[in-house]
Amino acid sequence: METQVRPGRLLGSKLRALRKRNGLTLEELSLRCAQRDPRHAPSVSYLSMLETGKRAPSPEVLAIVAAEFGKPSAWFLD
């Protein structure tokens, strides 16, 4: 069974702030994640749900997003 990271608005707000600071749309971030790992890359709607705290990322998705921004996965969980 796949382990999920705890949901939280803090993770979502950090993700949104970092994405906007880097001048990326949800679509652009989704495409970049797909280039890193097409199998586990989040869709635009999934990224939106992460940012609003409606979904919690799997460890794989969190790792992809963290790598895209050059951050450790744990940074999003603090």
C-alpha cells in the first residue's frame, strides 16, 4: 500500500508561493514534472488540489515537485 504524506495547507501555500516566485503556471509546472518522471507526474488539476490543501501528495509526487524547485522534500513538510 502506498504511503501518503499528510495533507496540509502549509504544504500547498509553500508550493503555490514557490511556483509563483518562479513565474510558472500550473500547466508549466505539470509539464516540467512530466519531463522528470512521466509515470508519477501530477496533472494540472492535481497540482491545484495540492495547492488548496484538498489532496496530499504521494512521496513520489512530492519528490518530483521538490526536485523541480531544487528543494528537499522535507522543506515542504516543515
